[in-house]
Amino acid sequence: MRTLRRTHSAGFTLIELLVVVAILVILAGLVLPKLDKVQLKSNKAVAASNIHDVSRYIQTYRVLHNFYPDRWDSLVTTDATPVLWEAATEADPGLEPQLVGGPVPASPEKLTTATFQSDEEIRSLSRLGITTMLDLDGSASGIPGDRFTIPRTIADGDTYATINVLDDDGKAIVDRIYPENRLPSGTSGAIPSGKKLLVVGVGPLNTMIGDVVQDTPFYSNTDPVKYYHRFLAIFEFSTGGSRAELKAVVGADADRLDEEINDFYE
């Protein structure tokens, strides 16, 4: 008689499947936080490299043209009383909360506003080719980093963004720019007499875009859909009319190059 053999297909039992799923969940819980940390470190490394590159682009443009680039994002609105572009709610676009102190509670206020006080201050900037600011177009759509499109020739009495020396983070920026003027903790940052600081954004309409660099650099540590994500340039100008000077390039949240490097190695 012919013997019939039955074959049985091998497979997992329900208990075995549950054990496998449980192991995968545990492994995911261990690996994902590490991946987030790796991504954060990667962003910090890219940001540090780009801060260096943007500074180099600006200086290269000056060498080639004998002037700094022009058409900088002013970071201020076109309201009757111009102010820094601050989001009214967390859902609105605007500058990074670290720059303006909101809408997230207890955020730093690294920037504030001031007004040009004399024709000599305007001359200090114009001698190096800085004559035009681009103000916020409040009716524009698209990503926040592309909404500064309204040109304005800078003039005495105009509002501009500057470092808030009364904020601890703002003071740290000033202390880094002027280490010889560093004051004790708890005091305001010290800017040399006769000098002031102008903070502007490096947007897509800047004259160096398409000249020394083809694409507009962006800061990788900021959500480009929610906040202005362009790099910021800090210029020193003089109340006596002497030539302006680039002092620093920082991220869209005003983090400095040394901060990005330190964060990478932590």
C-alpha cells in the first residue's frame, strides 16, 4: 500500500508574533531617540558650516564689487509704526520666537528695534553699498522666508532691527562681537561709543544671490513653514559716518557659530 505523507506548513503562533512585535517596539523605543539626536547633531553641523559660508559669500561680494551686497530683509513690518515681525499666535508665521520673545512664553528677546538718528549713520552704511531694505509684504503668501519684498531706501528716522543688549542672549552676542567690552553678568551688553549694530536677513532678493551664490541659504534648525528661516547678518555702523563693517552672521534664531559647534559636540 502506498503511504500518504501529510506536510504541515511551518508558521508562527499568535504568542510568538506578539513576542516579536513586543521586541520590535522595545528596539524602536531605544533607536528612535538616538536617531533624533543624530538628526539634531547633523543640523547643527550644517548650520555651523552655512554660517561660515554666508559670511564668506558676503565678504567675497565685497572684494569683487568694493561694496557689500544690498537689498537686505529688514525683519520689520510696513505698519504705520514699523515693528519686528512677530506672530500673533503660534499658528501664525513670523520671526523665530527667540528673536522676539513670543508667542512661546519665556522666550528670549534677542532683537529689538531702533531708528536711524542722523544722515551720518545712513552715510556709514551707504559708503559700503547698503542703501535698500526690503520690508515685509503683509499680504504675501508662501514661506515666511520669502515675504520681505517691499523695497525701501533707508533714511534718517527709519526703523531697523538691532541686538537687544538688555536680553541675556542678546548681551552674549554683543560680548562675542566686542569681547574687549565684556561686562559682568546681569548687566547690558556694551557696544563701543559711536557705534551701532544693524541686523538684517539674507533673503532671496539680496544682490549677492545669483552672483557669488546661486541659491538663497537657509537655516536648517528652523521650521521654514512656520518661521523666517534665513540667516541674519550683523553690521556695525557709525554715528560719525565711517564705513560700516560686517561683524557676524548668525542663524535665524540668532544662534552664533560657536553655539552651533558647541551644541554639535555635546
